[in-house]
Amino acid sequence: MEWQKVMERGEKAGVSSSSNGGDEVCVVKEMMDVIDTVGSYVGYRRTQRKECLNLVRRLKLLVPLLEEIKEIDHHKLGSTAGLKTSLVNLKKSLLGAKKLLKKCGCGSKIYLAMESEAVMSSFHAVYDNLNQALDDLQYDELGISDEVNEQVELTRMQLKRAKRRADTQDIELAMDMMVVFSKKDDRNADSAIIERLASKLELHTISDLKAEEEAVRKLVEERGVQNSESIQQIKDLLGKFRQIAGVDETIVLDGPVSSKSLQRCQSLIIPHEFLCPITMEIMVDPVIVASGQTYERESIQKWLNSETSNLPEDWPNFGSFILSDEFCSQESHTTMV
């Protein structure tokens, strides 16, 4: 809810009469308001949090530039059409960044994890637009100081570097998502994987689930399609998260979010350490792969043989397994004690 209040203030800050070609000074003030607004955003989704924080930091580096432009005589700002256009384009690029940050702050956590590659492409598009808008500014004509020019150049270099960088994926999260959404009957996810996903996506409390249900409802409204395959997958996974949390309510995306308090159910389950994450059966011949995760030997070998072509490029080398009998013995002793 706090996110929504911040967003509403931000929407007001991003719109004024200058959007129709008004005073260039107002355009500059609006851009400063946009940067100030995104600087107050908190609670980015875990899957995009690092990228969001880096983008906000780079946007803040533009404040000295805007402050110098704001102090320039307004007659000079409006003297050439090219200068007006460059300022408007910079504003559009900042609003595009703000829209993306908003999406990563209050959008569906499941959807953002599913579409992580598409979201990263959106970040790259924002970087390109910002870079182009900064490149089009007429710094000499505006009389921008050398110090601010250097800071702008640093920002542009960071934007270019950010587009080239390929951060290492959360391999366990990626693998769990593939298992959950797999259509193969012999690889259906069970409680251990669901609980691990709920923890990684920060959807393990009743309040988290209610907020996610609202985010999914808004996603459906935006798309205008309630029964597409991706939406159905999100609804199904959200339903599993609710079961893990002990919530019995049915997910209805075209009605209001229930406000009644819900109770968690307690259940006895086999310790996760004893179960293979793929088969969800007690491991007989456990092995540890390069990522540190433990699997049943036959199951992980079957998985790798069938899914290698779909694995991320930065997937570690699973060529050699390490037997972990001692590990299982130690885990058994610790758990039973």
C-alpha cells in the first residue's frame, strides 16, 4: 500500500502543462521531480532489485545537470527548436525509466520472475533512450560546466556498461521455475520446491500473498485476458503458495481482495534435506552438483540429459558429481537431534 501512495504522488509530479510544449523551465523541473520521486521508491522485487537500485543511482547523477539547466535564462532555453526537442526527449526517457521502476516495484513477483529476460530487455531499452537523449543535448550552447559535463559522461559510460553486463542468474530459482512450469508429469514440483520458490520470491506470508493477488489482478486488467497460458500458470503457482501458507481461499481475479484474517495450518513433513528436489522422494544415492545442491543421482542425470539444451548459458559444469553419504548422515543426525 505504501508503494501505491508513493506512485500516486509520483504520477502527479510527472504531468503538467509543459507536456504540450509549454515552458522549457517547467520541463526541467518536472524531470527533477521524476528523479526525486523514483529516489523515494522502495521494495523492488527481488529478481530485479539490483538493476533497479543501479538505475536509480544513475538517474540521481543527472540532478546537477538539470540544476544548471534550470538556472539558464529561459529565453535562451527557448531560442532553438533543437534544444526544446532534446529536453523533451530527455524527459520522455526519464518517464520511461520511472514506468519500468514502478513495474518492478509493485508488479506481480511471479510474472517478473517468469519474464526476467523480457524485463531485462526493457532495462536495456531505457539505457539506450537515456544515452541517446543525453547525447543530443547541446552542452556547449547551454554553457554546462566542465565538472557537470564529466559527471554526465560518467553516467553515459555506466549506462553503456550496464547494457553489456550479463549478471549471473539465480540458478536455483531458474531451475525451480522450470520444474514448476514443466508439463512433464514425472517432474511435477512438490512442497519443498514450492516453499523454496515462495521464499525466494518473498511470497511466504499472508500479507505477501494478498499483495501478489492484487498485482496479478491488475496484470489481468492491463492485458484484458484472464485465461492465457502465462496468467493461468501464475494463478496456479499462487494457489500452491497459498496452500503452503495454509490459506484455503480460492483465487478470484475479477473480485475484491478478501480482507478476512486467515490461519496457517501446521503439517508434519519429511525434512527437505532428505528429499530430492526433482522427484521429491527420499534420496537413496545422493550426489552434490557443482552448485552445491543435493539430488538423487539418477534423477539429476536424467534431468541434465533431457534439459541441457534449455539451460542458461552461465549454468555451471555438472560434469562431475561428489558422493555425499557423509553429508546425509550428518544432516540426519542434526535433524533427528
